[in-house]
Amino acid sequence: MQRAAPRLWGAAASWRRHLATGVTSASRGRSSDGPASVAALARSGAGAYVGGGGQPGAPGAAPLVVHNPYTGGRVATLSDGGAPAAAAATAAAAGAAAAWAATPTADRAAAVGRWADALDAAAGDLAAVLVAEGGKTLADAAAEVAYATSYLRYYATAAAAAHVDAVTPIDLSDGGGGTGVVTKEPVGVVAAITPWNFPLAMLARKVAPAVLAGCTVVAKPAAETPLSALALARLAPLPPGVVNVVATADAAAVGDTWMAAGAVRKVTFTGSTGVGVGLARAAAGTGKRVSLELGGLAPFIVTADADLPAAVGGLLAARLRCSGQTCISPGRVYVHRSVVGAFTSALAEGLAAAAAPGDPAVEPPDGATRVGPLIHSGAVHKVQALIRDALDGGATLVTGGTVVPAADSGGDAGHVVTPALLTGVTDRMRLFREEAFGPVFPLSPFDTLEEVVGRANSLPVGLAAVALSDARVPFGGVRLSGVGREGGLPGLDPYLELKYTLLG
Ligand code: ADP
């Protein structure tokens, strides 16, 4: 295996030295004061990581303030570089592109593997970041760190590298044409735009295959959760400029800069359908490739002969994960009319026993699931509006739906919504047409399987009928839930251009 030039790895080596100090406590899952800690990121104050270092804010630009969704307290105040930082990031990524593309794939895979090691070592710090900026519970935060790391591990494997290096011969001799070969090349600079609900894992799922493929990246996290993306970039043992992050309150300015830049050859986005479609439209002007992972409204169907305790357990686990703030969360629950009463009682009992609304940073009682805050007050208002719409339309609220203020916030924050169980929900209600993105369990009766399958498939979205994904499987939606797949070997293809060469 060839080694990359040592000069390229200088920045990485210094990060690894920093990391060594935090390894022991972090590897036991505790937080430390390493480079991925809340304290270090807040101290740095840099909202952009460009060309291997922090980038100053734009002159006169207001800083980007990161709040804790549970306490409402200030977590960090970051410089906001806006469009100028986005342009600097593009230049850094374009400048690093040729050397990174020329680095042997095996060396790139080894670097991605070391990146995974760095995440493992900083796992406690990263989980603390996700709790602080995203309001994640400790369990959800630890799970997200492991999930993010699994993408880096997967794209560090020999199988992934072999997929990038694969050469496919095409025998054209019967037409007198000799032999052709198809090889793969990195597409170039990739713009990655990610949401706040899985700020570490969604970015890892994009940058790991991009970097292995030989691309360089400019990334924009959501304004609510910039710290985890900055931490991921700071932990990368990669040459300066390969991974750049720009955090900003002005998403459109950064997005427009990258969509207009000819040097950016691909955009990969996870977020809402409206923003994704707008980016695709803008990307068309410079002929960029586009991957979109958009919203869904997954159906959960309970048949007449279902194992009700198992159905309740499965639904609670899937819907309470991240307090209902995942795009594959089962938001429409169809229950056969003959078991509506039994299922509703069992679910209400399950919620009373298993759901523990409150401080995400505090472990819940044994066997219970902590229900933490929604990301901000806008999210709380949306959940309340959707519940009100259902009640106005004739649905019944069996339990929950109240907002619990944080103890120390003066009633102003908290954003914890007690899990709401509603019956008599119909397809016309907003709860069955829009993502609530909260701990809401809307139940609707059905009579026949044919009817319910038709209703389940009636929306223009189609993301998931599963509760979990895995780094080895291609994940993505159909129709208005997205374009393209992330994960597995197919997850590498959007970052690779096929090149045909005729030999002889
Ligand atoms: P959500 O409703 O989950 O916040 P969004 O689609 O608004 O979903 O956000 C997903 C990501 O898209 C975030 O990083 C956000 O800042 C970004 N974003 C929002 N609007 C734009 C835009 N006009 N251009 C580029 N990125 C945008």
C-alpha cells in the first residue's frame, strides 16, 4: 500500500495528539475536554472549519447562537461566515480535490478508518454535544454517535474500496473494436446540507462515501445543531480542505453560493421536501448531480390478528425514539376496527409505564424511555396545531399533548411535549398529511386490508416501512421522499463518475 505524502497529514497528526488526551474517559462513554467537546467547540467560537482551520465571521454579521433545546440556555456563540465563508470553503475543497483524488483508494480507506477510531475515542464528548445542541436523550445521543461511526467503519472496508477501484472490461472484439474498460473517478467537490435531527449521522453518511470515493466536501449543518458537524470535521485525519464545514443562520446565502458554483459538482441534501426541491432546481443551472433524502409519513398497520403487546412495544420504541423527531417515525397508525379498543387501552398503559418526559441529560427510570424536548418552540407549536386540527375535526385526545416547561427556564423553554394518543383520526386531518415530528400517536380505524394498504400508499411520500437503518444497506425514499440512496455499496455510486476507455 502506498503512503500519502506526510506533508498532507500534518494537520491530522496534530489532531490525533489532541485526541490522545481524551481517549481514556471518552472511550468509556464519558465526556472530556477534547477537541470534540462542547467546551472546546464553544471556546473556539469558529462557526466555519475551512482548509483545516477555523474561519472568521463575515464583517458585521451577527453571531450564530446555539441554544440548549431543554434549558433554553446558551451553549455556544459562533462566528457566522455566511456567503464569504461558503466561497472560501468551495475554494479550499477545489484546491484539495486533485491531490485527494490522486491518493490511492486504500490510503483513503485507511484514513476513513482512522476517522472512525477518532469518533470512538471521542464518543462521550460527541454524545454530550448532541444532548446540548439537539436536546437528544443520553441513549439517543450515544446511539447516534455509534450510528455515525458505523458509516465511517463501513466505508473504510476493503469491499468498499474495491467497489471504487473496480475496473469492468467490455469485450468489443466481435465488432472488431478491441477491448474497452470502465473505471470510476470521483465527481469532484460535493456540497452536503444536513438537518438538525441527526446532525452527526446524516453528515457521516454523506462524507464517508464521498471522501472514500476521492471527493472533497463543503458541508452546511442546520443552524440549530452546528457543533456536531464542526466536531466531525475537526476529528477528521484528512488533509486540509478535504472536509470543510460552514455553519450559518443564513442557509439560503450559503446554499445559493454553492448551487451557483461551477466547481461544486454534486449536492446531497437531507431535509424538508420544499427546500430539497428548490436546491435541485438551483443545482440544474450548473448541471450538478443531486441526491435528496426528504420527509416521510410512515404507516404502522395493526391487523385484527396482530400480537397486540408486540405491536404496542414496537410502536412505542419506533415513535418515542428522538421524541418522534425522525423522518422514518411511524406517524400514521391504522388499527383494525375490531381491536381499536384493546389496542388503545394497551397503548395508553404502555405510554403511562414507558414514557418518561423530562430532562434529556438525566437517565430515565429503569425500563422507561426518556421523552426529551422538541428542537425549538416552532416545533412545539406545530405539534399543538396538528393536535388542535384533529380535535376540531372530531378526533379524541385520550392522553398527553401538554407541554412541560423545564424546571429552571422560567417557563420559557423545555419544549417537552407529553406523548399524545389520539383516536378517530381521519386521512383528511393534518396529522395524516404532514409530519408532526413529535411524540404523537394518531390512531385511525380500518375495516379491510385492501382499504388500509390503499390508504397507507395514498400519499406522495414513501420513505420507510422499517424502524432502523444500517450502514450496509441502501436507504432512501421514492416519489417526494427523495432521489438516490445512501449507505451500502450503492451509496458510493453518486460520488463516482464512470469513465469508458477503449484500449488498442
Ligand atoms: P427542517 O424543517 O427539518 O428544519 P429544512 O429543509 O428547513 O428542514 O432544513 C434542512 C437543512 O436545509 C438545514 O441545514 C437548513 O439550514 C437547510 N436549508 C434550509 N433552507 C435552505 C436553503 N434555502 N438553501 C440551502 N439550505 C437550506
